[in-house]
Amino acid sequence: MHFTYGLAALAGLAQAWPATSKHSLAPRSTSFFDSETGFTFSETKAAATLSSSIIYRIAQPSNVQYGQPYDVVIQVVAPNSLGWVGLAWGGSMVRNPLTVAYPNGQRPTVSSRWATGHYTPGQYSGATYTPLSTGNRSNGTHWQYTVKCTGCTTWSNNFGGITWVDPNGGKRFGFAASASRVSNPSSTSATIPVHDVYNYISHSFSGGANQDFDALLARNGVSSTAEAGNTSKKL
Ligand code: HEM
Ligand SMILES: *[C@@H]1O[C@H](CO)[C@@H](O)[C@H](O)[C@H]1NC(C)=O
Ligand SMILES: *[C@@H]1O[C@H](CO)[C@@H](O)[C@H](O)[C@H]1NC(C)=O
Ligand SMILES: *[C@@H]1O[C@H](CO)[C@@H](O)[C@H](O)[C@H]1NC(C)=O
């Protein structure tokens, strides 16, 4: 994995360029219809090694404006070579919701984390994950999970304000992964070994809007929290 360390270092250099740099990649994703759950996801592939990728998929309700809370359905496909994979919703490791997952039989464990520094993140109660009744598996090559997240798309940020992820726009996420496995993968509070690689994806939400979001959740055994459009929700 030495070359992926190199990629991360290059990303670090790119980050040092002015924010207005024309070299920034525009957010892009493809749209993916998952016949198993019925959700339509926006999808970005994140290079984990030279020969394998983590697939990050996000589905959101179609009727949400920027600045309103909303749930998402997250589907992640990871190669078996990886012992955990994580998504950083704010684009860096520190002070934003971290969606961390590790293989655990047929149903990977998804753990809610939050880091206050560049050391092992703690549990984060501001985001909750509910597994769908389908969309989870592990086979000879990959492991996959599908969960609803409440609390991934808005949080109290470092500057005393609130960050909203725009469901109609794009977002630069951070991701991280390790080849090392956790020792007690059925636990959401398992100790996770540090990443072998981290990098960034620029994800567009445009391909993942679902008009029948709540009905699709119900079809997959999950009740909606009727959060979308609820501007009185407290953070
Ligand atoms: C398990 C314990 C962990 C330790 C000890 C750790 C440590 C670190 C360190 C030292 C860096 C800075 C590397 C550098 O500047 O060269 C870093 C960066 C990063 N880590 Fe972690 N990490 C851990 C878990 C995680 C998790 C669970 C995620 C979830 C996505 C994550 C995401 C990132 C990202 C995106 C970066 C690059 C952006 C940034 O520097 O904030 N890390 N980590
Ligand atoms: C996960 O996968 C197994 C086997 O494919 C399936 O029986 C189960 O219903 C799935 N869902 C959950 C939430 O475990
Ligand atoms: C294994 O699971 C992955 C991820 O869901 C899937 O893309 C792949 O087709 C599966 N392979 C087999 C042989 O079923
Ligand atoms: C909106 O959020 C508030 C505060 O969390 C909650 O009390 C209320 O039940 C929510 N309304 C709906 C329709 O979900």
C-alpha cells in the first residue's frame, strides 16, 4: 500500500493550493439504481489500493432544501482486503460525523464516530444508523452494508455554527481504510486500528434523489423519522 500513501501525500499538496484554484475537481458521481433495496443512489468510487476501490452510495429524499435536516441511506461496498472503511462527512478527520464500518459475517457493523484530534475517534451519539433489512452481505470478494443515517448531514461545527450538507449540491468527503481487522467486529464500539490510507472524494448528490424515500425505507423494514422538512428539529 505504499503507493496509496503517496496518493494521500499528493492530495495533501493539492490541499495547500488556494481554495479558489481552478485545479479543484468538480463534484461528480454516477447514478446507481439498486434493485435489491429499490433506492437510487449517487455513487463515487474511492481508490483504496492500486487495484481496488470502495464504492460509496448515498440516497436522499427529493424534496429537501439546503438548510433542512434530512436522513440519508448509505450503501457501501468494500473489498475483502479491507478490515474497516470510513467516510468523513465534513471532508477531514476531525470534528465531523465519521461513518465507520467493518465486516461482521453477513451483516457488517456500522459505527458512529467523532474525532477531536488525529487519534482514535470516540463514539458519536449525534448520528444514528439503522440497518435496512436487505442490502447487506459478505461473499468471496466483497462486503456490503446499507443503512439509514439520521444525523450524518448536519452537525455543530468547529466554529460555533452548524454545517449542512446540501442535498442538491456536492460535497468533498474524506475517506479512510485499513487492511487490519478489528478484534470484536460485532461491537459498534470496537477499537479500530489506524488507517493505511486516507484521501478525498468530491461527491455530487444529484443522482441520488428519491421521491418515494419513506416508502422505500418502509419496504426495507425501516420507519422514517419524518425529519425531512422539519425545521424545528433541534441539533
Ligand atoms: C483509528 C484511529 C485513527 C488514528 C490514530 C488516526 C490518525 C490520523 C492522523 C495522524 C492523520 C494525519 C495524517 C497526516 O497528516 O499525515 C489522519 C488523517 C485523516 N484521517 Fe485519521 N486516524 C484514525 C481514524 C480515522 C477514521 C475512523 C477516519 C474516518 C473516515 C479517519 C479519517 C481521516 C482523514 C479523512 C484524514 C485526512 C484529513 C485530515 O487530516 O483530517 N481517521 N488520521
Ligand atoms: C443481512 O443478510 C442476511 C443474509 O443474506 C439476511 O438474512 C438478513 O436479513 C440481512 N439483513 C440484516 C439486517 O441482517
Ligand atoms: C459479492 O458482493 C458484491 C457486493 O455486493 C457484488 O458486487 C458481487 O457481485 C458479489 N459477488 C458474487 C459472486 O455474488
Ligand atoms: C420535528 O422536530 C421536533 C424536535 O426534534 C420534534 O419534536 C417533532 O416531533 C418533529 N416533527 C416531525 C413532524 O417529525
